[in-house]
Amino acid sequence: MRNLLRLAGFRAALAYTSILLVAMALVMGLLYGRLADTMRGAQDNLIWREAAAFSFVHQRGGVRALAQAVSAVQAGQGSYVRLSDGLGNFLAGNLQSFPTPERTDAEGWVHFSEGSGPVRARLLQLDDDLVLLVGHDIADGETLLSTFRNAFAFALLAILLIGLGGGAFLARRGLQRVETIGAGLAPAMQGDLSARLPVAQGGAEWQLLETRINATLAQLEKLMQATRHVSDNLAHDLRAPLTRLRARLEAQLAKTDNDELAAALDDVDGLLKSFNALLTLSRLDSGIATLEAWPVNINELLGELQDLFAPLFEENDMMLLVSGGDDMKLHGDANLLGQALVNLLENVLAHGVKVGSSVELAARHAGNTVVLSLADGGKGIAPERRGDALDRFVKLDASRSTGGHGLGLSLVAAICAHHGGELYLGDNEPGLRV
């Protein structure tokens, strides 16, 4: 039930059913009131007519004639009459003792039970110090009203059940349509913007939604194609001059040992690195880059990284520890995975890891997934700043004095997402665990 309440279709059906129940309750309440008033009016008129007849007999024939008329009323016919003197002594009628009133309403009507059911009666003060009670059995009327109330309650319950059942059916049917749309959009989420939703029958609003989604996908595909064209041109027009500039600086540096040329060469290398990272990020985010999934031997990848970075860590008086499980393989792009791990290792070297500490690069299985982690003993990142660390071009206070352009962790996060994973920053106590 709680899951159904989260569905907009079911909530709409529930609201409509509630409105219908309230409207029906108002209408049926008015009908019940009119029916009860009509029946009570008919019963009261009958009692008043009988009382008027007895009063007429009393006026014409006196007490004896009235007593004879009252005595003629037989018990069990639905009418109850009792004639008594001013002291309440029984004189005539089919009620030997004065009934005990259950209630007396504001208009003076007395209600009591006698024989087979409830009785509604009226007390009349006659001449000669006489008191006449005239009543009538109202069991049939009460039974009819009770039947009406039960039918009304059953109708409300039926409407409620039909509304809830119909709402649940329509909500689940709508959810199935949404899930179908979601499944149809899955290829687009993976970068295949040529995918289109089938426009199925079953509702003009759904057809309109699916048609507009397809139109949006077509427009996005056109924009991504334009972006790819611009990116390719940008890569050619900027990377080639930068590469030529680097080659010239390197050639000049080989001829002349000049610190300024060396610094310029480092700046060009940093610019090329940032440019390549930004271009890769753009391709990953836009879906231009497709995942070339092949079985990647994680142990071999970690071994290559250890051979490459262990000397660099030793130069900084640190130790790189690498561990992995047996037959550790991951379907993915080996180049992108390697680039992500290289970025993490370079961050460790660049951002304040304590001299003499050890850095652990590890891989392990977690169910059907592979978890790659890197733990250092540095200053770490405050929990409230970890979200900022994943933003592009963001350099935290601890790294403002170092190089880089703040794209390293952003690129790692994009590569993880490209492989269906997630980048998590946690505590290593001390240091950071990625």
C-alpha cells in the first residue's frame, strides 16, 4: 500500500474516489433525511388522526363512550391506547401499565418499547381530568430506515473498493508504461542517441509523451553530432599546434640549457594534459565516447602501475603497496581505467602525502563487482568538501600551492560512471581512501 501511495496515478484515483464518496454521502444523507422526515410525518399524522377521533368521541359521548372506543382497540394491531385519570389510574385501553419512556423529544413525542418493537406516542390532556396516550408501532419504518442505512454503507464500501482496485490497476499499468519508456531510454543513457521509443497504442497522452521524447532524442543526436564535429576540429586545431610548440621547445632545450625554456616546456605539458583531460571529460559526458568493453586483467594493470610509479614514490620517501585477488578481471576500457588510476596516483604524489608513509593500491571482489581503492596517509579531505573535490576546475585549499587544473578527480568520476561505477571519497584515518 505504501508503494502504491507513491504512484501519482493511484493518488489521483484515491482523490477522485474520496470526492465521489463525499458527494455520495451528501446526496444519500439528504435522501435519508427526507425519507426519515416523510415516514415520521406519516406516522405522526396517523397518531394525530386517531387522537382526534378519540377526542371527538369524548366530546359527543362523554367518558363512557370514550372508554368504550379505547377498549375496542385490540392489541397487536400496531396501535397503542391508554386512558387514565388524573392520578394515572388505568381506565381503558390495551396498555395496562403506563410505559416507561425511553426518551421524549422537544416536540413532546414519547418513545418507548412495547411488544414487537419501538412505539412513538403522544399524551393528550382531555376534559374531566383525563389523560389519553395514543401511540403507534414504528418498527416497520425503523426497519426500512435501517435497510437504507445498510445499503448506503454497502454502496460506500463498494465504491471505495472499486476505486482503490481500479486506481491500483491503472497506477500499475501506468508504471509499466513508464518502465517501458525507461527501458527504451536506457541505450540513450549509455550514449546511443539513435535509439527511439516505440509509439504504442493505449492513450493519446502516452503517445504524445513518447513522440516528444523521440523528437528530443533526435534533436540531442543532432547536437551531439555537431559537438563531435566541433570536438574533433578542436582537437586537431589546438592539439597539433601545442604538440609542435612542445617539440620546438624541447629541441631548443636540447641545444641550450635554459631554465626558462624548461619551465615553458613544463607549462606546455601541463596544458596538453589538461586539454586532453577536458576533451575526454567532454566526450564521456556527452556520450560521444563509447565504452569498448574487453576483459581487463586487473592484476596485470596494477602490476604495470607499480612498475611505473614505485620509483617515483621511492624518490619521495614513500612506499607504494599493490594488492589484488586471483583471476581479477573487469569488463571495461583498459586505457580509461589506467588513466583513472594514474590520475589518482599522481594526486597522491602532488598533494601533501607525509614523507615515510605508505600508499596502498588494492583491488577486491564485492559480490559481482570489482572494487579498486587507493588509500594514503596524507591530510585527506574534509567531509563537507568532498563533493566540491569532484567538481571541475576546483582546487581545494590544501592544493592551491600545487600545479594542476582541478580536473583529476572529475575525470576519474566520469570514467567510473562510464563503467557503471561510482567514485567514493572516504576516511583512511589518517588520509583519504578513494
